Amino acid sequence: MVNGRHPARAPVVAPASHTGVPRPARPADDRHATLREVACDRCAATVLVTKFSPQHTSVQWSREAVQACAEFAAREAAGELSALIDTCASLRGSIERAVAEGRLEVTPP
């Protein structure tokens, strides 16, 4: 211990900013996510997907995919805002099928 602190837990400091004041370093992101295109079996909306675990799925929607999504369109027609819709059940099923068929791998961080 040094000055009551464990050396391995000492804060990491990045080079000084343009003002000369040190700023905390960001931890390295060691995840190697590979985004794969997955098309919805219902409406063919295509999104980018990566799975870090069976429970953790990251989906990147494009404007085109949101506009093509049949479930989003139906929910928007019912008055919901697309930005507040958290998932599409049809797409979720398509992603699960892609994993089961080996088209999408689960890649832990």
C-alpha cells in the first residue's frame, strides 16, 4: 500500500487536456462486437445486430428499418412514438432464428 491506497487501484490519468488540467482516462473497451445484418421474417426490415449473451442483444435500427417495420407502423398508427417502442416481437423471433441457424453468433464481451 502506498499512502493508504492499493497501487493497482490508483486512478489512471490521461494526458492533460489543452488547458493543462489532467482528465481521467477512459477504460479500454475490450468488446469486439461484430454487427451482422438480420432481416425480419415478417416485413424484411433489416437491422444490425450483435449478441453478447443469450439475454443481451444489441440492435441498431436505421431510419429505413423503422419505416419498413410492420409492427412499428401498426403501433405508430395506434398513437405510439417509434422512439419509445423498445422492441419488435417479429424481429426478436427473426434474431432468435438467426442464432439457432448459426447466422448470428453469441460473442461475449
